[in-house]
Amino acid sequence: MTSPTEPPGPALGDGSWTGATRRLLERLIPLDHLLPTRQPFFVGSWVYVFGVVAVTALVWVIGSGVVLAFFGPGWWHVSGVGHLVNSIHFWSVQFFFVFVALHLWGQYFMASWRDGRAATWLVGVVIFIIGLVTGFTGYVAQQNLDAQWIAINAKDGINATGAGAFFNVLDFGQMYGIHVMLLPILVTMLVALHVLQVRMRGVVKPIEVKASSSGGNPPPTAAP
Amino acid sequence: MDTPASYVQVGFILISLPNLLVIIGMLVVFVAALVAPFPGHRGAGEDGDDLAD
């Protein structure tokens, strides 16, 4: 199928990988699902507000983290502005975890893995777990006595799991590199995937609506 | 800020006061989310429209 906006030139044909990829994306992620103008009534729930607050907190975490990485520990432990940005980083992390946990509680009691949404639920749980590791590497990368205390006490536990061979909490370079590069990219990508999954399948219908639909009016049409 | 946190102990449960306050706060927010009406909520059954397809 030729789009009216397709640039002039020789057609690649239906067998081209770009055409096949485009058709796959158009089928999996239609634009009216990515950017909908209408939503089901049950989207109006504080549980989803918790998720949005968590994403907002993540934006603050990454923004303040970029500033901290740029100026370094000699700045965030000494200057007044450094203390401020360090505190913003810390407190936005607290907000992130509080609201991720509240979002998870709500989704658990809504059984949000129903109707083919297991992958969305699992990605959310994985985000929480990877977030914990990211927070831990951040605690041991603070470059202060608190970080030393945590690292010294954690090393035996980590070694007991066998992970100490490749995850050395006493190695500041390794912890800092993992904290500022690998895990933030992973968390950000998974959050983007999570939001995409929600857009693709829609949010789960409330349990009471589905239960009452057996003997009454049919439930709203599920998003494909 | 530089002084150790107070701890609360009930039997074998030992938790710092700041952590306990955060957990209580989370529970309060969660319960409030269950009972507080959502702004602009029209209620189930009035509008069952789903995503436009």
C-alpha cells in the first residue's frame, strides 16, 4: 500500500523489510492507541496517577543525576547548590519508590495482569526490582561515610550469594558506572516499554464491571 | 541530620522511626486513594466508551 505522503522514487515493494516493519508497527501500535483522544471511564483512578507521579519523579531523578555526574562528588558534598541538587536527587528517588510501590499495590489488587496484560505487569515488577539495585548502587556511590558503611556491611551479603565475583560493592568505579550508566538506561527503556504496553493494550477493566456483565449489560469493548 | 535515627521495637520487629513514618504515610495515601473521589469521575455505567479504534 502506498501512502500519499511517501516520497517519490522507485517503490521498494511489499517484500522490503522497511515496509514489513512499518506494517507490523501500524498493526501493533496504531496511532489512535498511542495518542488517544478518548479513554474508558475506569482510567479515572488514583492508581494511574501514582504511576504518572512515579514517571515524573524519574524525570527529576535523571535530571538531577545528570547535573551531579557533571560536577562530581567534590561539588555535591561541598557547595550549597551541590547540596541542593544532591537532596533533589535523593528525595525524587524517595518519591519514585513510594509511588512505584503504591502503583504496584493498586495494580496487584486490581489483578492488572488479566486479559493478556501479563507482560505489562511483569515489566512493571522488573522496573521496581532494577530500581532497587539502582538505588543500592547509588547509596554506595555517595562518596561519604554512609556509603562506606553500607558497602562494608553489604559485601558479605553479596558475597554469600556468589554475585561478589562480578558485583564488587567496594569498587567505587564499578558501582558508580553501573549507577550512572547501565541501570538508568535500563530503567528508562523499561519505563518507556511499560507506557507503550499500556498504550497498546489499554488499562485493565475493573473486576466489578466484568463480574456484573454476566447477567446485565455487556462490558465496554476491550482495547485490542 | 547527623544524629542516628530513633528506632521502634515491637518484639522481633525493629524499624527506624523515619522508615515507619514513610510506610504509615504510604498506607494512608493508599487508603485515601480508595475512598477519595476522582476529579471529573462520572461513575461506572454512565460512559463505557473505550479507546477509539
